[in-house]
Amino acid sequence: MFSDRTVRLSNFFTRLKHWEYWPFGIIQLPVFIYFFWLSIRARSVVFFSASNPGITMGGMFGESKYDVLSKVPKAYVPSTILVGSDEPVEGILLKMKENALSFPVICKPDLGERGFMVKRIDDVHSLEKYMLLMKHPFLIQELVDLPLEFGVFYRRLPNEKSGRVTSVVMKEMLTVEGDGEQTLQQLVFGNARARLQWPILKNRYADRWNAVIPSGEVLELVSIGNHCLGTKFLDGSHLINDQLSCTFDAISKQIDGFYFGRFDLRCASVDDLYQGNIRVLELNGCGAEPAHIYHPGFSIFKAVSVLLNHWRSIFVIARANKKKGVQYIQLKEAMMHYKKFKLATAVS
């Protein structure tokens, strides 16, 4: 019923009609041009390194996720440990026990981006398989199963007493609902967003791929809130108000050397988001995007405008920090961090 050629052709047109699936370089081209102009003005191509002095490279690349997360007040962070890929499994299991970590957990590289090698690990066997693929240090993090996931972008100028939230993205996990008639394969191929992920899903759900899903059963296909893995990003700008900004300003001021970036978090309700009853999964610096631009139907021209303003904020904050004595990192050191980052994110 579904030939590989039919699915590939359908996916091609899906990507063609929605710029959110276009290659990274296309939408970034005008941003690259603007970046070089800002570099000339700053007299440094790595001026962004001063945007968050407390984070390596300002959080553009090469920063340790564990080190950054360790700067966030512990009350907001799920239990997380950093382990080496060459450590014996027995030792890792002991560390997990000492930190009240039990399966299922989330594993992710200490250096990584865009969902690279972020996996839900359900048992020791899965952990061993993950370690065979992962050649660099990685995080094991408590699985936070709170229902709502957000990306909240925060900005504060170094000479300002208070900052504000500038972007909120709501994340809708990739799911299908059974009707008692269609198989999982049919449900996946009938959902454009899921269909784009079908090779991965076919392998992950091999035991149910050709089984009929009972009516009313909602199956969450991917539990990782990443756009590259099929999560739908929705514009949550309507949630921004003074209370939200005040909450994240209070949290951010406790993070040494942090002025600009995105909190990726989970919480139980929107009210809890406003109150700060949140679990921060990751804190991303200046390399993070205001991800609300990936809302389906969001204008590409508006998205480019948002990204240009994003880079202007990085420039303004970095320059203000430089005036306060923060130096831009040397290009040689920046290249060292970049090479380390590319090595860590290379497919084994």
C-alpha cells in the first residue's frame, strides 16, 4: 500500500511546502550576511563569546551541557550526572543509584545540539547499546514526565537591573491516536509530521508496526521535545507578560555570567510556568534559537526578521560586556572549541 517511492515523494513535497523543514543554510543566509557586518563592527568574528561570560563561547558551541546546567539553581534541575562512555556499566549504575536515578532515563551528549544522540533509555541493555555508539562523555538525566514542555528565551542587558522573556515556544510531542482499524504504519503514514520520521519509527516500534492500534489509544511516538525529531513547535508569545519575565529574571540572575539564552523545561501547568515551578532540562546560551519561529505557517520573512533581531541582541549584550572588561575570546581558542565540538558530534 505504501511504497518507499510514494513515501519519499510525499515527504519531498511536505518539506518543499513548509520552510521549517528546509536546509539550515537557506533561511540562515541573510543572517550570515548580517553576522559578518556585526563582526566588522565588533572587530571580531567571535564577538558572541562575550554575550554570556559564564558559558564557554557564550553558548554558541563547545560548551558543556553539564557545566551550564550546574549553574542553574538546584531547585529547578532534575537529577543529572555526567559519565564517560568508557566507564564500566557497573560504575555508572552505582552513580545512578547514588543520585536517585532509575530507569527510564534520558541520555544526551555533553557536547551536542539539535537533538543529536538524545535518547530515552529504558534498561541496562539499552544503556549498553547507547554506550557503544557514544564515544564521548554524556549526561544521564532523570526522565521528567510532566505534561507541558516549553522553551523560554530570556534577555538582559548587562547594565539593566531587570531582563525580560522575549520568546516562548510550546512543544507538542509527536503522537498518533488509534481508531481500532488502522495499523501503526498506516497511522504514521497518515500524519505528515510522523511520516517524515518513519524510518526511525519503524525501527523503534518494530513489534507494533503492523499491529492495529486500539481505538482511543494515544501513542506518544517521540518523548524528546526536539523539532528535528518530529516535535511540533508552537508560538507561545501570548504567554509573555510581566509575571513570566519577573519569574525568569529572578532565576536568571542566580546564574553567573548569563544574560541571553533559552530555558528548555517541563512543568505541570501554565500557572506553574508563571510561578517558576519548573524543571529545567537544558539551558542554552547564544547559540539557541527563538524557536517559536517554527510554528506551522509562521512567515519566513517574519522568521528572518526575528533572527536578525536575535543577533542584534547578541551584539549589543556582547559589546556592553566588553565595555565592562569582558574580552572576546581569541580566534585560535575559538577554533579549538569548534574542532572539539565537531569531533564530539560526528556520527560514529
